[in-house]
Amino acid sequence: MSPRTAQDAKTLAQRYYTGQDVYEAETRNVFFQRWLYVGRTTSLAGSGRYFLFEIESESVIVLRDSDGEIRAHHNVCRHRGTRLLAEPEGQLAKTIQCLYHAWTYSLDGTLIGAPFMDDVESFFAADYPLKSVPVAIWEGCVFINLAEEPQPFEQAFAPLIDKFGSWTMDELEIAHSISYDVPANWKLIFQNYSECYHCPGLHPVLNKLTPFRNSS
């Protein structure tokens, strides 16, 4: 690996953190096109367990269905676009029912109940499943992709697929979680997490365990 130089280290211009046009472009080309980590398989321990993943205008139900498969559906009824689930996580029975007109879906997204629609000409329940979202599982991590034609997960994550096998990441469980609402551009959070140059001063105990000079 070539030595790093000061000339290689550049901070993005201000508009990349504050420009609405930049953020909208990132939303289209990053958040809505790439594989996004949404949680752990251990959070979906049994049939009917679910959690919601929300980003920008999108809300996605991530659940384990009756066959034990982890699936993701857009959190929108196919009838009038009503939000199906509001609680951020929970336990479903065997179905998802819209509170507006009682359209009912199985956990795999199939429409299994639509009151008074039997006599509607050319209505076929099979034409109205929940809109599914592609899911990938890697080392116990759940990823989704909001793109219409997503890049295959194995291709997108090729550099990482076999890198952490010895860490037994698939055995990890979430013991506790804390959520923060940070009034900042997402890249600032990402950049802070991706370097530990600040660790000697701000996280001295952590730096003793993993010295920042070895972070690469």
C-alpha cells in the first residue's frame, strides 16, 4: 500500500453537507439504490416478529414469515396507500390487516382478504400483494435494497463477504440499543465513525484497547 500524504486528505466543500440538491441526489443514488443495513436476524427470532425501517419517504416492514423466511414489504396497503403498521417493532399473529378497509395480507405479502370485492369485475387478489423489497442476509445482518433492479448483494459486497468469517458475527445479539436524532448531515456521522484520529483525546480508554494507529 502506498504511503498516505497530506495531499491525499481533502475535506468536501461545504455544499456537500448543506446543499439540498446534493442531499436529494444522495437520496436517489445512495439510499434508494444501494444495500442498506437495517438490523439483525436475532431481532426477528420467531414467526411474526417485525420491525420497521424508515428512510426519507419510505417505510419498510421487515419480518419473519410463517415459514421462517425473513422478508421485507413496503409499509403501504395496496388499496388506498394507507400505512399498515405504526409501531416501530412488535409481534404479528399470522396476518397484516389494514385498519382502513380491512384488506388482509399473509406474512409473505399475499392478499388473502378484501371485504366485498368478490363481485367486483376483473378484481383478482393475486394481483395485489404487498410490494416486496429485496432482502439479503450476511453474517446475521439484514440488508434491504429499495432499487427496482438492485445490484446483486454478493457483487456489491464482494470485498467483504469472506473477510469477517472468523469473527462469528452471525452469533452476535443486540443486548441494548440507543437511538439519537442528530441535526447533522449523514456524512458527518459516517466520517466520524470511520476514523479514530479523535480517539486519543475523546475516547482514551477505547484508544488503549485499540490504538488509533492500528485502526486500518
